[in-house]
Amino acid sequence: MAATTIPLSLPHLFLLFLFVLAVSWPTGNALRLFACDPRNAAVKDLPFCKINLPIADRVRDLIGRLTLKEKLGLLVNNATAVPRLGLVEYEWWSEALHGVSNVGPGTRFGGDFSGATAFPQVITTAASFNASLWEEIGRVVSDEARAMYNGGWAGLTYWSPNVNIFRDPRWGRGQETPGEDPIVAGEYAARYVRGLQGNLPGDRLKVAACCKHYTAYDLDNWSGVDRFHFNAKVSRQEMVDTFEVPFRQCVMQGNVASVMCSYNQVNGIPTCADPRLLKDTIRGAWRLNGYYFWFCIIAFEFIPSLACFAFYVFNIVSPNRYIVSDCDSVGVFYDNQHYTATPEEAAADAIKAGLDLDCGPFLAVHTQGAVERGLLKENDINSALVNTLTVQMRLGMFDGDSAAQPFGNLGPRDVCTPANQELALEAARQGIVLLKNHGPSLPLSPRRHRTVAVIGPNSDVTVTMIGNYAGIACGYTTPLQGIGRYTKTIHQPGCPNVNCKNAHHFGDAINAARQADATVLVMGLDQSIEAEFKDREGLLLPGYQQELVSKVAAASKGPIILVLMSGGPIDVSFAEHDPRVGAILWAGYPGQAGGTAIADVLFGTHNPGGKLPMTWYTQDYLSKVPMTTMDMRSNLARGYPGRTYRFYKGPVVYPFGHGFSYSNFIQTLASGPAIFTVPVDGRHKNTTISTNAIRVTHAKCGRLSLGLQVDVRNAGSKDGSHTLLVYSTPPVGHWGPHKQLVAFKKVQVPAGTQLRVPINIHVCKFLSVVDRSGIRRIPMGQHSLHIGDVKHLLSLQSTLGVIKS
């Protein structure tokens, strides 16, 4: 969702719109204007400015005062001012994927805000498998965002996180996601959103987050197919089992303030024009909007206004939240996909499907025509504005000067603080994955390795470390600088950049390796290889990088350590099988402190504990899986191997969840039930249970969890963190994956000690499978739980007994 990736076939109007945003959006002003200014006598006593009234009342009052023309100006991201009511212009589009970013026009750096803390890219942070870390990063990012808002340099609506599934290893935006597992992605979504939004009382928001891009979006530009024209053909089973999971959790557990629909079509319908996706699923099944709130708004024509106040007092009003389009998605499905015959029909389809806000000018230009042609009613527009204005009021944007509100004290001193930057460093350390450690070759020792050759195109990079959708970092420590804090270095990049198109400079790198006591090669990718609108062609190291690694390894007199920066997986089978390459680290894109984190792991100051959040496939895998094929499950009859660890059983370079430590952690199951009974709702006791699997909707789910007690012993000499990964394999003959992660937990275990870790597994959520019709069911019978090498058999039975199919 970046302005630089708008297709050339879009109307020139949108390009002009972006230019106007770039040159006219405020560049920061401590005297920023705000709505409901108490000094404005014309508006200060109007009901929508009364903070003691329920938000529902205030929103209704404001909408009732707006003209149709004024309403149209509020349907787009650069919402126009309404001076007669004291409403100021507002830019909705800001980004905070892994730190406050200036990708969207709503945020700028300058003045007292020259940068913000640049945390590791999401795929790296996901490798920590540390849910509390994810939430803490969100909290710090929202502190910095609020500080910049108070200073007039940023907005309060951040279109982050990206929780799409990293379905295909070539996807250029996979780096932005929490990986390939839907449960991990869902937990990341909920925790990061909670951190951003603040978990405040009374449905108030610190900032408003947005889970994107809904749905089945994981292709940007591959083999002549781009996201603006792609029709993702997805079965109901795959939609419920994989693609919807993180979004559902983001809405229902994270209580996210908004959801963004994507560019692509799903089964022939643009996502931003599909009422089944927006109205029926997000708003209906997942309750993005509160039913009582809508009852209150509709019933105002028939009942006294006291009714809304009663709903508010008894705390049964759920806050409304909004749905936004990816930037100019409405224009895309009209101009590029030719989904409607006229632009007015496109505007009407989007709003009636449930879209509230258009990132782009399309709705501002064409919605009035849709009303005039009878395709839309003004009340449809009102419904959209209820959702956006409610979020703004929950943010306090109609409560007067932000300086007098909660978080009004945040300012420049709260951005790039030592504590914030230390958290960025700790996140990078926790996200680094030790893929190989033969010998062991790591950790290095400053006493034994007095001189280290630092080689490779990523050995002294800065911006590369923060990936995409980043802002301006507080500062950087490169790998070369980080290693230089431990020992003397000899630096030779070997290649000028990651494309590494020739071997002209290999000689200097080889000579450096011959002189040094150890050699660290920092190789991999950057945004020239994988990025938004740039999917990868293959999984091998680009250009001559592999040859550089092999030649340096052959010449080095000391241990060879390969460090990889990338968002997606890389086929480094050659290095895994080369005994001269003693160790391999994956650092992802480790953020502003990446060089320090890498050095801390190399020299043993930090004991690595990261695990891969995605499968590392071999290059050969790609020939069997076109990016355009959305199926997750394998189909051996047509030679389709399936996708992700859940459904693919073929050879890999490294599996999902792989990662070593400098310690030896031993896991044993202390206790766990052998039999667990699933109660069936009395209303369904006479129902037929097909194939001996109970529909989740027929079970008494509630807090139906089974508990395990796992002992983790650190048998090594170093304190370290360990990630417990609990997998389940359902009974044979059902429709589920061959294994599924059902729980994970990060624990810190001092050397020589043992820790008992409780694990709770929600039966309905995590031991269920999805049948071919898209119905989630709990299979009765024997489930196999796996925790490392430990296997535990669990028999599920229902209160109805075992029903034969």
C-alpha cells in the first residue's frame, strides 16, 4: 500500500491527488488546529463536542449537521475540513508496521522529531515467538506516535499490522508478516494491536490500529500477474482454515479499530466490493460493529434519546470500527478489473458492501453521482461516517486540545529514548535464529579470534536492516560496527550490493579471510530483491553471492560464519552441507540495532533462541507451485505438494520452528490428560455427528481448555530462552493438516535449572479442523500432541459418546 506502486493505468486524478498530499500536508506545527476548540464559541456548546455525552449521541448529532457535500469529503483518507463546524482536515493514512513510519502522508519527520525507534521487521520479531514482546513493541510505538501527534507531525490512525499469511516463499511482502502459521499470525495481530491501541477503559483508543490486507492477498507481481488484476480462487475450506484466522483473531481478540480490504479479487469479486466478506463476515460474524450501537442509531427515530444513554450506562454499547480500502482499491476494481460499468456503480458497490473509508479520491469524486442515480441513499453514507467518526471520537479527536487529554504529556523526549532503543535491540536479539552450529563454531571468543574478517554486501548496511514500511531510525549500528566492538576487524564487502553481478572484488575478500582468525560473511537480500510489488524469481542467493561464500570458505584459516539478512527464506543448502561453513545465522531485517544484536549472538553475550516462523524450501519446490495457485493442501494426483509446514511433507532446507541455542534444553511432559470430554450443547444432543466430528458451534466451547505441564531443563552452561512449540496431529481420516501448532510459549531458563511450564490448549479453537464445506469441527478419537521429541496421545470424546459415521 504505497503511493509508488499505483499502476500506470489508474486515472491521472489519483496521481494528482498524491502530489497534492505530498506538497500540502502539514510538516508539523506545535499550534496544530483541532476540532471542538473551546475557544470557538460557534461550536463549543454543540452536542458533538460534549465529552460527557455517549459517543453514539455525539456522532449522531454531528452527522445530522453535515451537508451531503461535506459528508463526501469525509469518505476519503485526506478528509476535508468543515470550518463552519470547527472540523479540521485530517489525513487518515499513517503506518506503524514496526515503528512510526513516514510511508503514509499522515506522518512526517522533522523539527523536534527527526526520527523514531526502528524495530526489527515483523518477520524477525515473529521469530522470537514472544507474545509479550510483540505487545510491548506496540506500546512503545504508540507512545512515539502519540508524541508526534501532539507535536503536529503525525496522525492517530495507523494502518498496521500486516497479518496476511506468508503462503509463498517468493512473496516480496512476506517480510511484513508474522509468517506462515495462521495461529501465530493471529496471536501476533491481537497482541501488537493491544499494544498500539492501549487497552484503555471506556473503549477509548491511544491510537487506532488496522489489520490488513483482507483477504487472500499474498501476491504482488509474479510472472505477468499483479495484485491489481489477480483473482485469488480460494475454497471455503482454505478460507476458514487459513486466510481468515489471523483477521478473525485481530477483530475478536485484539479489538482492532479497523480492517483494510485488499486489491485482489477473491473468487471473482473484489474484496472491497464483497458484502459477504465485509458485511457478513467482518461486521456480522466477527462483530466489528456492536449490535446495540446500531440499534441505538436506528431506533432514535422511534424511541427517546434516553435509550442510547441507557445502553451506554449499562456498558452494552460495543464501539463501532471502520473498514478502509487499500489505496485506490475502488479505483482499481473499476479501472483495472472492470468490475462495474460505471464509476458510480463502483462507489455504490463499495459502500453498500461495507466500506467506510477510501484511501484515494474515488469515493469523493463519484459518490454524489451514485446518490443522484439512485444507486445509493444518503443513509448509506451516514452509516459509513458513523464508523469513522466513532473511531475519531474514541481517539479523543473531538475532545478539544490533545495537550489536556490522556497522553497529552508525551513529546519529543518520549521518542528514541534509551529504553525504547534498548527494546529494539532486545527484539533483534530475540529474533535471530541459529540455523547451524557445527563443532560448535559459535560463539566466537575475542581472546581466540583477535582479528575477524567481515565480508559481504550486507556487512556494513544501515537502511537495509529496517526493511520496508519503515521510518527514519534514531541511529544505526551496522554488523561491521557491532563486531568491531568485540575485536579487530578487516572489512571487504566482496560485492558492492546484494545483486553481486560479478566477481571483480572477490580477491580482496579472500585475502582478508586468509589473514583473519575468523570470518563472518553477511550476505542475503534487500528491498531491491524482495519488496512491495516485487516478488522474488527464486530462492537462491542473488548473483555471485554463493560463489563468494564458497571461495572465502575455502581460503579462510579460521571458522566461517554465514549471517543472512532477508525477509523470505533462502536456499542455502550448499552452506548447510559445506563442513567449512561452521555456523549460519538468520537475522531477518533486524532493525536499527541489528549490528549490535548480531555481534552479541556471534560472541555469546546473547544466547540465541529464535525459531523460524516460515519454512525454508529448496529451489526445486518452486517449479511445483505457481504463486497463483492458492491451495494449501497437497494434491498428489496432480503433483501439487501443498504449502507450509501444515500441509507440505517434502524436503526442506530448514523446517518451520527450526533454531538452535548455545544451551541444551530438555523437554519432558510432567502431566497431561489421556482422555478429554467435549460437552455438547443440549440443544444439539440429537444432532448427527458426521464422520465422528462435532461441529464447534454445537459444542459448549466457552473456556474449554485442556492443560499440560511441561518441564524444561537447561542442561547447558549458559542461561537462555527456550520456545515451547506444541503441535497436534488429528485422527486419521479427517480434513486437517498433518500437524498444526496449537500452543507456543517463550520461557527463560537459567543454566543448570529446570522450569515447569503450564500450557493451556483451547479445544474448540486449536484441536478443531475445517471440513470441505468450511465448517469447523472437533474430531473425536486419538489426537497426537508433539513437544519436540515428546509425544503424548490424547483421546477426545463427546458427552454423546462415540457416534459412528
